[in-house]
Amino acid sequence: MRKLRLRERETTCARSTASKWRSQGADREKAGVGPGGPDCVLCPLPAELPASEFLQVAEATWLVLNVSSHSGAAVQAAGVTKIARSVIAPLAEHHVSVLMLSTYQTDFILVREQDLSVVIHTLAQEFDIYREVGGEPVPVARDDSSNGFPRAQHAGPNPTVHPIQSPQNRFCVLTLDPETLPAIATTLIDVLFYSHSAPKEAAPGDPGPSSITFFAFSLIEGYISIVMDAETQKKYVTPGRGRAAAAKPGPGRKEAERAALKFPSDLLLTSSSGELWRMVRIGGQPLGFDECGIVAQIAGPLAEADISAYYISTFNFDHALVPEDGIGSVIEVLQRRQEGLGP
């Protein structure tokens, strides 16, 4: 039987608006470098999160689940589709709202703390469930959540059908040696807050923008995962080895400063095939946190079609990354699913 680990740390979900970065980055705006703010930040729950007009925080506290094989190795490669039937669908049937975070190494499921007893009750038949206490796994007793929970409701009103878009960006999923993090901290700040240009407009008749701004960085238990589009990779990954030379006074100083803000290519690891991914963005309006079954609507059809997918939930929208050469099939599969869910 597979293991389901309940992580020790509680998590909050927050969104930082861009206005603060505009006010603090006026000099960079004059130089033609447009600032931008992160859409979603998942962080350990602090004792007290300071109030700020620039920060929106979801009301619920979230707990993090991670599926492991019998050997303890994290599920990899197939992403969210590998846990679609065993985790995502059952939780949707029991009306549990989830957020997803796929990384280079594994996949994490976030559930609201108030739903934990329902989660345990729902998944205990399929998994041995452990809770981390002081860094050590402690079995969760199944009889702690045996009575008083509603049966899965397979019939009832159809879930909301959210529009999907497929921007033209091509993405790569990478990892980074955590020991190199201090050396590239300035580069990360530049990518996150100052490098974004306005999304390109869609061609006539095409749904959604032809490209969107998307950069995801996560640091979880010492493992780093990065998702960036091919254009960002081209701009920020230098072909040379080691750190770029420090900027020196003179006519070429600005060029040298920009050259220093790069990830050395030998610090980034990706698949040997150099596989690129296309994105499916879910939601025309912000999705909110209370609706159930959003991830299941995407992960279920992709699992049935045996299509791998990374899945990243953010404060406003959900995003699925699928192999580039299969984007046509993915759109077709999801559109058929939406037609079946529609009124």
C-alpha cells in the first residue's frame, strides 16, 4: 500500500500586488524594465502575518500532503495524472477543495485544515497515512475519522465549467543545486519583479493571449524547482560556466550588469531529452478557494488519456503543463470533457 505523508508545517496562500514594486522600482521603469508582482506565494504559516495593502491572504490554513511509493520514493514523472484516480477524484467526490503544486521532484496536494478529518476518512482505504511530528512519520489512526461523514455524491448539479486557454509559450521544468541559491539570489529577484513585459495580444479568432508571463520558483525541504518559459531561459541562462564577471566601470558597464544577472547553465538540471512543455490555463475569472473538483476536471481526462501533466495552482488561476508534442490532443480531450459537463 502506498503512503500518504501529512507534512508538519501549516501553509498560507497569499498574493502580492505589483503596485508596491512599481513605486519601489521607478528607476528601473525609466530604464524600460517593467516590474511585476508574484501571483501566488505559498509559505509556512507565520505567528502573525503583518497587514499590508499590497498583500492578499486566503482566509483558510492549508496542510500539505505528499504521496510516496511503498519504498518511500516520491511519485515522479507522470505528475498529477498519476494520482488523479486515487487522490484527486475521491477528494472531489467528498467535496474537498484542493490546491496542487507539482515540482521537478514530486507533487504536493494542499487541503484546508478544516477538511483534514474528511481527507483521512476518504483516503484511508487506499493509503497508509502518516503525519510528520518533529520530522518523524507517525501513523494516523483510521478509526479517528470513521463516522459522521457524507457519502460521495456522484449525482447532483454539474460542476462549474471553467474556460481553458493555451498560450503559445513553451516551458521548461528545472532544478537547481540548493547550495548555489545565494549566488543567484539577485537573478531570481530580477526575474520575479523586473523582467516582465506585457502579454502579447492574441491573433484574431484565437482564445486568450498568445503568451503570458509565468515563472514559478519553489524551495521545499531543500529541493528547488523552477518553471520558466523558453524565452526567459534564453535570456537568463548563459552558455558559459561559473558566475559571470563582476561589472566594471566604463562604457560596457550596463551590458556587464545585465550579463551578471544570469543563471550559469551548469547550475541548472533538466531532463536529458530537453523536453519542453505547453500550458493549459484554467479559469477566465479568479477561481477562488471554495469550489471543489477543479483539479479533478483536468487531471481525470488526462489520466484516462495517459497524458503526463505538472499542475500548479496559484492565487487566481490553475495551470497544467503538458508535453509540447501532445498539446493538440490535450485541448481536444479537455474540450470534450467540458462539453460533457456543460448544461
